[in-house]
Amino acid sequence: MIHVAVFGYGTVGKGVAEVIDRNNDIVSSASGDKVSVKYILDLLDFPGDPNEAKIVHDVNVIISDPEVSIICETMGGTGAAYKFTKAALEQGKSVCTSNKELVAKHGAELMKLAKANGCAYLFEASVGGGIPILRTLTTALTAERITQIAGILNGTTNFILTKMEEEGAGFDETLKKAQELGYAEADPTADIEGHDTARKISILADIMSGHFTDSDNVPTTGISGIDKSDIALASKAGFKIRLLGIADRADDDSVSTVVAPFMLSKSHPLAGVCDVFNAIFVTGNMLGETMYYGKGAGSLATASAVVADVIDAARKGSSTMYPGWDDVPVKARNAAGEKHRYMVRFDAGNSDKARALFEGAEEIGVCEGKFGLITGPADRIDTGNGIVENVIEIYE
Amino acid sequence: MIHVAVFGYGTVGKGVAEVIDRNNDIVSSASGDKVSVKYILDLLDFPGDPNEAKIVHDVNVIISDPEVSIICETMGGTGAAYKFTKAALEQGKSVCTSNKELVAKHGAELMKLAKANGCAYLFEASVGGGIPILRTLTTALTAERITQIAGILNGTTNFILTKMEEEGAGFDETLKKAQELGYAEADPTADIEGHDTARKISILADIMSGHFTDSDNVPTTGISGIDKSDIALASKAGFKIRLLGIADRADDDSVSTVVAPFMLSKSHPLAGVCDVFNAIFVTGNMLGETMYYGKGAGSLATASAVVADVIDAARKGSSTMYPGWDDVPVKARNAAGEKHRYMVRFDAGNSDKARALFEGAEEIGVCEGKFGLITGPADRIDTGNGIVENVIEIYE
């Protein structure tokens, strides 16, 4: 019997218990022995819940039980989750997590600690929910030099951008709708301002480079500045707007990361990714372009990824570890002087001034009272001139 | 040093040599030792080729060389490739292949032989070229019960269908263009009649079920019956036509497979897969829908997948084997009585008769001199009435 404990009985934690229960034959057969949830750590009781009897409030009950060999950490945050993860790894218990914040911040240290204790720290579910991107990068694309990873990594923002386009609606009303549907949290800041995407692209950059990218240092622009006129103008010019996290690697192994709304040609595979779905576009020097698409969040999809890690930990122990990354900050790629194309938005009343400012730019015309130009190649667009309202880079 | 031999110095074989050469630092580091191509088996000489000195004509030189531990079989076919693969596996040499025909026909036997000799038979490159679908199914989606796999698995036919749509062109002229561009072979039968797709969906069904699906028994319809009016009518109704291979698994583990052109809603992720790209749409009972997209063929993309197998064989030997399948034919899923929707095409002159035949069907109207109806749910459409010209099922 493989005894598992779940830390945190929220959306993902409940999903983990459900996947282990409903797919028990598959999970046990793949793990080489019967898998069973012995404890669930939570501050609350869950009277009437089928797993009520497994709830414990004291982490030490779990840490000190030698029968428990694998922990699923689905608490989130970098406080108690960090402390409890360290305690579990120190006891040689593998930890499988969906906690992107903790992985982005302390992943290198926790993988090192796991290795020293003959167990594993695994986090497939921390990026792209149900999309097996980390395993793909580390076990499938092994003959490749990965040169770029670009992803739609946040379902809330992708839902908002998709709905704004479909319904010609504004940002505020669409955010409100997303909140009503449960696709956005009451405090949506981490999603809409791009911080969630920054954590995920940092983890992908860490895996790609073998060194550390601090998500706090990723230049990050969210989608709250996207006006419905931006989406209408983009559509008129053959583009869709998507919030992307991008990690670019140069020949000298330096890496740059960015999070921002980008204009994508409608024929690009990422442009077809709608609603709460996520997708990660990976470019390798031999493979060319590949893309991995699926649910970025949700109880069962994310839980399935956590349980896939449980199976790997059960089957292979510490030998299943990713080629991880060290604490050394990755060498920053110097992007100065690189030229990009941009869409620039103005008030329609300023169209003459806009034409004068951006001579030779391609005119999109007027939509929703706004005037759009596509300009570049340029290294950046000056927004301090009093008439430029928004600038969105074209991904190409 | 890990000594590799390549069987067959064609498109993929040359790619394997190139990937091992150009990405040697990555490939060697991932394999745990320096990887080097020692021999290339081919009937021809390649004077002036950088690998000229490695060419041998006698397979026994390779089979009897104890230094060679891994073979890349990129010959294709089930004749010499089968014989040479068996000889290599019997000597304990792992074989990594792109040969879908051989895998579809003798995969179970060759995996068994590999296991008995402590080596591996690996074939990531045999399905979806550069898309790591087999490793995803067997090492990433391990907590899932896979219920359906539906794939665009042939680049030639997808290129033809995409171009027919973009250019409003007929089948014959587009096939000719594909041949001129090198995207279709001089004898294109295996591609356009769906046999290539049948082999690939059989391998995916084998992996999904653990039992054998004979690709010769897969009901297979190619794209040569697709008229440009079908594509125009489909487009008018909000659909694209794609050649899909589909494997469906029922609750009792019975499996049905089919290869045919299907109508896909334009908003479906598979509908956005254009030109020579491939994509595989996988549905799991917990994950929901995921999709894997990339180049389905091509020298370097396919070679990258072969070399990823080489790395796995070098690193893990026989323990890297897929959970394979046995020789027992999979239980056939009984699809009798299942209702589907269809698009039916008629000559425009028969539109009144068509309406009478399919009362209540949704009219698409007339395009390119043809009249279209969407009908169903029905279990099948009678084409023997003298006026139905083509029937295409709607994928949903």
C-alpha cells in the first residue's frame, strides 16, 4: 500500500482525493501498488464529507507517520506550505504540488532538499494545470535545444479577452461576468495584472535554462489597460489579443522573460486558444514549433497532474526528479536594440496627429471611437507624448 | 561512449545523424555519456557526404559489433526492417524507430523480444513525427482513463485540405501542387486514401487499450472523394473538413477505430491545424480535453523524436519500455445504433428531391453548383438512392 497525505482540502485537494478514488485501478496499477489517501490536512472540519474521517489539523501527525510516503501539497502560498514541504522532504517523503508561487520562489532549494533526502519534489500541476508541459520539456524534448517558450498560462485573463472579443464588451463588465461565473476571484489582481503568468513563465524559464529567474523581476503588464477598442482594432487588422508569458533563450544561454498582452495573427495556433483554456508554444532548434493545449486550471484537471506526479514518485522515487535549476540567477538576455512591430491606439480625434507622429505606419482605421496604427520595426514606442493611449506589441 | 548505428540513410536517417551531430552536447549530456554514430546501413554509397566513411552495406557488421548498443531504424517497410530489427534486439541492442508500418504490424512481438533481451523497442517518431504523443500518453497522462484519441495524423492530406479551402481549388489540382512542392509522393495512395492515418491511429489504439488493433481492419475513407464544393458548403455552415483518425474506448474497454474526413466546427482546436501540421486531441476522464500540436513529418522533427528515444534507451535501457500491448485483438466496440450528424451533398439540380429525402434537415444552400444539407442524428445515411453524392460525418 502506498499511503498518501493531502495538504489542503480546497479545490485541487478535493480533486486529488477524487482522482485517486475514482481512477484507483489505473493509479494503483501504474504506481505498482495500491494507492490510498490516509490523511488530509486542513484547518477546517468537513462534516458529512466522504473524507471527513481522514481530516487532521496537526501536520506532525502526518510528518511523523512512517507509513506516509507521498504528500500532495495543494495549500498554495509560501508560508505554511513552505514550512510543511520542507518538513516532509526532510523525512524523505516526496512532495507533489500545484503551488506555483512556492515553486517559483523556492523550487531550487526544495529540489535540492528532496535529492539530499532520497525523495522527489514534483510540480507538474504548477504550470498549465492539466497540460503535461514540464514532463514534455524534461522527458520528451530531450534531444532539443529549446529556444523559446510562449504561453497562454492564465485562464481568467484568456476568458476575459475571449469574451471581450466575442461580445464587443468592455474590460470592467467582462471581469464582473467572469467573477459571477467563478472564473475570476473576488480579488482578481494576481490574474489580471499578470503576476500569476509571471510565476508560471519563470518556472518554465528555470526549466529551460537550468538557472533561476525571479518572477518579481519579470517585466509584467496585465490586461486591465486593454480597451474594447484595442480588441476591435486588432480584429480589423487580422489579430487577436492574448496575454502571453514568453521566455527567450539566446545562443549564449542568456534568457529574457516578459509578460504582456500581445497581438497574435489569427492564423497562429495560440490565437485559437479560447475561454479558460491554456496553451504553451515551444520552439526547438530541430523540432520547430510544437504546442500543448488543455485546461489550465480546474479541480480534476489540475489534480490529475498532481496524481501523475504521485505515480512517478511511487514508481521511481528520487530518480524521477526533473533536471532542475540552481539558485544562480540566469544571465539576462540583452534585448536592447531589437526591433518589434506594435499596434498603437489613439483617440479618433487625434488621427491627424497620430499620422504625423508615426509617418509610414499602416492604418487600421477607426473602431469604437479609436484610431489604430501598426508601426515598427521599432525598439520601443514613446507613450509620453500625450496622445498615444495604448501600445501592444505584435508577436511574430 | 554510446555507439549508435542508423539503418537507412534517407530523409529521417540523415536527420538522425544531423541531430546527434548538431545537438551533441545536449544529447550526450542527457544520455549520460557521449553519443556517436558509428555506422550507417544503406544499399547506396554517398560519395562526398560528411558521413560517407560510416556507410556499410552488410547489416552483420553492425549486429556483430558489441560496441553498438542502440540502433535507429529509419528504413521503413516490414521486410528487411523487420528482419534486421529482430536480429538487433536478439543481440540486446535497443531499437528506436520511425517505422509506423512495422510498429503497427509487429509492435507487440518486437516489444516482447526486446524485453526478453534486456533492451528496448521504442517508436515515438512513428506517430505524429515531432509530437511527443506516445511519451505523453504513457508517462504523463498516467492518472487518466483515456476515452478518446482523435488526430490529424497525416501532413499530406491536411496540406491538401487546407489549400483546397484557402484557394477554392479542386482535389486533383491541389494534389498535383502538393507533389510539386514535395508534400505528396509520386504514388500518394497511402496518404490520400488514409492508410497512413490508419496505421497511426492503430498504434494509438494499441497504446490506449493494451491490446492489438489491426490497421487493415480499420474502416478507412480517404480524401480523394472530397470535392471543392464539400469544402465550400462546410465553410458556409461554419465547419472545416479534416481527415481524422479516431479511437474511441467504451466503459467495458472495447475500442472502435475509424479513419475518415470529418466536419469540424471552426472553433474546435483541431480545425485550426493547417498545412502539413499534425495534432492529436486526447480526452481523459479527469483531464478533459488536451491537444498536442507539431510537425507530423520532416527530417529533423522526426529525427528529434528518434533521438529522444535514443536518450531514453541509453539512460534507462529496457526499463524505459512503454506499457505496451499484447497480441490479443482488442474487443470491438459496438457502435450500432449510435446517432451522428452528417453533411450530405447533392447536385444543385436535385435540391427539391434532396429536401424530400431528408425532411427537416438544415439547409446549407448552394455552393459551387452543389446543394448541402445537415441531417441527423442518424445512424447512417443511405447513399444508394442515386442522388446523394457525398456524406461527411460531423465530429462532435
